[in-house]
Amino acid sequence: MRNEALVGYLLHQRPYQEKRALYYLFSQQHGVIHGVGKKGAPLFMPLQLFATGKRDLKTFSQINIASQDTTQADSVQKDGVQKDITPAVLEALPYANISGQHQYAALYINEILWRLLPTEDPMPVLWQHYQISLQQLKQPLNNSELRLCLRQFEQYLFTELGFTLTLTHDNVEDPIEYDCTYRFLPDVGLLPVLVHNEESEHLASESGQTVFKGADIIEMARLGITGQTLNHWSKLHRHLIDHLLDYQPLQSRLLWQQQQRYQ
């Protein structure tokens, strides 16, 4: 690409020389793109910039915070009023009104994206859901609502990565049975475990396995991600995220745990 205009969100950055940074940008046009640009780009803000380069590492220039959406600007222009839609110069707005625990949640979403998404693979549907999630995180949410926001976004991410969670049948296509216990393996599915339901929690704590009661799986499949099934989905999603990351720790998760410890 040569001086191509992009719109996107900064997922991650690292120092690169004295006045520049290595950016991981989640762009609307090309998915995740790596590039080098002037330091100072903010997180969680829509950015407009230009990208140049044929290799994996692009050069980013003219990085600006995106202005009001162009559909609104167009409607104003149709009324005969000329409105300046030039992007705003970068300002000191690092978290765009995302505060408290919501910052850790937004950092978590960013981290799983830049660590799991392939480079230069357009994902417009996921990009839209990322925007929606950021808007949700700018609102006052209780703990359950915050976790629901994360679980719903993770589900869209799994879909984009090609992981479909089948909760109606086990690994050999037998229907999930209410009174059975199942172990979840990301590459296999749900495997029946020869224990009674009342022994499943003990099995999970002793072996470190992700174990579910059949009744809970049936409820998850029937209701989807709701407040009633949230804890079960959280356990399932965490296991799958850890598997996709090859069980390497998430820095955002560690920060969140430290913040909870010192509250």
C-alpha cells in the first residue's frame, strides 16, 4: 500500500526509537496492521491515518483522532452548510472516558485481539462489534453487565477465528444428557466423564480440568450468554482463550487481578 487512508483503533504499542512507536492497529479496511509512527496515539479512540509499505511493518503518518461520523457531516452539507470534517489533532484523551474497571476490560479486549488475530486479514463484522463494545464500556456497568459485555465480544471473536462451540451434542454426536458430567477440550469438544454430578466440582478442583454438569450445558445452549448462565460461559471462554494463547498469561488479566486484590 502507498499512502493509503485507514480508519482504526490502536490495540497495542511498544517504544521504537526516541520519538516513534511500533503500533498494532485494528483497521476497518485490512484488520490488524503493524506499523511505525510518531508517539502519542491514544487507545480506545477512532483514528485516521495514512499507511505506506509493501512489507509487514508499515509506516504510519498523519495519525489523527477521527472527527464526527461522516454521515452526519453529509446531512449537514445537504442542507447547504459546509462543515469542516478534518480529523482533530491528537489530544490527551488516552482512555476516551473509559474509567475504573472498564479500563482493564478494554485493555483485555485489545490484548486478545492483537495476540490472536492474523495480520492484514479484514474482519469488518468483528471491527463493528469492537466499536460497540467500547461504547458499552463507556457506560456505567455493574460487574455482571461488564462480564456480559466481555463474553459476548469473545463469542464474536471465536466465530471469526473459526471456533464454533457446540453445546447440544458431545464429541461423538450423542445428545447432551441432563444427569451426565462433561469435560471440555477445545480441539475435541465435550467428553462424557464417568462421575456423578455431585462429584464434578471435586474432579475439576483436583485435576484442573474444565468440567460441566449436563444440566448446565443444556441451559447454556437454551439461553445463550445471559446473567443466569454467565458463570458457566466465563469458565468455558476462559479455557478456550487460554488454549488459543498456548496458556501464556495475559498482562491485562494480571493487572485486573492485582487491582481486585488491592481494592
